[in-house]
Amino acid sequence: MMIDIQDLQVRFGQGADAVTAVDGVTLSVREGESFGLVGESGSGKSTVLRAVSGLNDEWTGRIAVAGTEQGPKRQKGFYKLCQMVFQDPYGSLHPRHTVDRILAEPIAIHGLGDADARIDRVLRDVGLGPSFRFRYPHQLSGGQRQRVAIARALVLEPRVLLLDEPTSALDVSVQAEILNLLRRLRAEHGLTMVLVTHNLAVVANLCDRLAVMNRGRLVEEMTVEELRRGAAREPYTLQLLRASQGYDRATAESFRDYA
């Protein structure tokens, strides 16, 4: 398994004010697989991703990546193996740094050579040419910024890409372009991907399997083929499927709160 998570618990706050954001999640992702983590806002899916990525070190349980058990604090080498792409390309890129500097920084941090060749190659990989290299983020469209964010994640040649709602801040037509790009990159680089989203159509487009979360717990795992057939077993998942088909007043009024 490329990613193995056992009994992951994440709590925020202390004492009576403590909130359990992730409650005993166990799941595995195979090497080369694209795995979706879906659920409503606040279900804990992004918190799982942040624990795997090392951005959140307040967790208990077991996380192993590429067969190596990971502690809350990560070694620098971990980030050559595993990189993350964030939801908001407007917020994840430094506004006063050129694309060249944004891509050169991780190369310098990890002491890698051939910076020019790496930057040129990764820009072509994400569908941007050398002409974008010395532009600033404000000179780019939202889709181009997200391509730069993906390039930054790829420049260290990781094996795992963690994607936190990577298309939700983009127009629908641009979303399709980014999903097509991610699918191609996965095939060309043999990447393992974990995609967090609330959008089941995005999961059906990009993933092989998915897990559904609600209130910090993992409700159900299924294949994308089962998702397309509507073959969910749990009532919460069936309700999520109905909600994804568009607003219908009678259907909306029938929804219940699954605690």
C-alpha cells in the first residue's frame, strides 16, 4: 500500500471545548491509485489530508506512506515523496514572487541540481510554456495559477499527490481542463493521488475508489463504478448521491441529519 491509515483521530481544543474532527478513520490507498475522500463541509476530509501531508501534527493513530510509518513531525525527505495541492490558487502562491521563484524555492530547499531544466520541464508538463516563467500570479488566470501550483508540487518528482478541492475555486470549463491535466499526469508519472472534494462528479471523473465521510467518521467505501450505478449501501451516502443530482425541493425536504 502507498498510504495506510489506521484509527486516525484528530481533536481540536481542550477539555469541554474539544472537538473531534476525525474519529477513528482507517483506510488504505494502493500505489498508482486515485482515491477520493468525499463528504459535506466539516466532515473531516481535509483534516485527514492535512494529517497525512504533515501540515497538522495534532493526531493519534498510525499513518504510513510508501511503507514507512510517519510521526507527527516529518523529515525533510518526506516532502520529496509526498506533495499537496491546495484549494485556492489565489492564496497558495506568493503574490510578489515570479513563477520562476515559486518553482525554484523547493528545488533549492532540497538541494537539487538542474533547476533551469526542472522548471522548464515541469512548466511544459502542466501545459504552460517558458513564456510563463517570469510572470507574477496576478498576471495569470485562475486555471493558470492552479497549473503553477500543480507544477510546484511536481517539481520534486513526488510519488504521492494530495489534492484538497483542487478545482472548486475555478470556473466549470476550467475545472474540466485541470481534471484532464491531473488524469494525464497520473498516467505519465505513475502518481498515487488522494482527492478531497464535496463534488461526486469530480470523483467519478478522476478516481478509482472513494470513501464517504460524515462528522469525522468514515461511513462507507465504494468503487467509482458502484458510485456511477448508485449502488451505495448507507443511507447517508444515498442522500449525498441524491443531493449531487441538483436541487429538488421535495428531495431537499426529505433530507435528514445523520449524526
